[in-house]
Amino acid sequence: MFIEALLLGTVVAFFRGGTMKNMRLAQIRMPALLVVAFLLQAVLSFMMLAGSTWFINQRMLLYAISYGLLFISLFFNLGHKVVWLILAGSIMNFAVIFLNGGSILVSAEALQEAGFLNRLSLIEAGRLPHYLLMEDASGVMTFFAKRFTPPSFYPVSQVFSPGDLLISLGLFFWIQALFLGTGHYQRARMLRIDHHGKILKR
């Protein structure tokens, strides 16, 4: 749902008068770390779903590296208020993975509702060890599991967590801020007073 958030945010930004020129002016700090972190997580998710033993066995280390890079980059971009949403959502998702030994909590009911019956069967058979059914877990972390599905009219079937939702909202608003020119850091203006007592901005 992150890709949809970026695409929808871009479309809405253009309808609101945003331009690529403003996007170029935006000062996203450490953008390379953001890109690497998201790419690493995307590759990790794909390879684990493909059944790669190496990626499954090393998932905790790879998760730690990707989230570490993500947190560093987000920390240096907290000047953008919406980044706090992305940071909060990322912390939620990482907490679930870390406290469950590198496994993602997911709801069996949500998987059924989304039509992911094959994935549910593989999880129940233990062939996707990086997934743990929410129904087999306990504690407060189950609240942050992938337990929600979009409305029936939504064209893409998926299961998402509260953390995923916060990240998507943050990306949606951040991309608009960047295209509208309100997402870049500005130098603090100096105030001067002329001999008539009029305030001059510099």
C-alpha cells in the first residue's frame, strides 16, 4: 500500500498545483538511506515469499539493517512534521517483528477475507516461518499485527497493519508537501529595522 500512497499523493499534489520544480527544491536529507532501506525490505519480503532459505534464516539481521537505515534517515528528516507518522508506523512494525523473533504477525481471518488462501495454507503448514498467525499469539503486539483489509471496492487485495497505515498516510502527505514546495527546509529569516522603525525581512 506504500506504492499506492506515493502515487495517490503525487496525483493529488498535481491537482493542487504542485510541480516537479518544487520537488527538486525539497531538501530530503539522506535520501539514499531511505531508498536502500525500502529496497532491502522489498527484496527481503519477495525472497522470503519465494522460499529462499538464506533470506529466511538471516531475516532478523536484514530487518535490523533495513530498519536501522530507515530510522537514521527519518531522524534527520523530522523537520518535516509528517515524517513523525512514518517513524511511528515503522517503530510499530519493527517492534512486532523484533518481539516475535523476526516473524510478522498476520490475521488468518484477514488473509481469508483478502483471498490469500494459498498463503494462509503455507503459513499453517509452517512453510513460511517468517509469518506467525495472530490467532496463535498473545499480548499487546497482536494489536499491531497485519489484521486489516481495504474496503471491497478497493482494486488491490492486501492485508495491512496499523503501522502500515501510518506509514502510508505519512508518505501521502509528505509527497504532497514536497510537490507543493512546503516540504523543504528554509533558512531562518533575519529581521532588520531601518531608521524609520520599519521591520525589514532578509
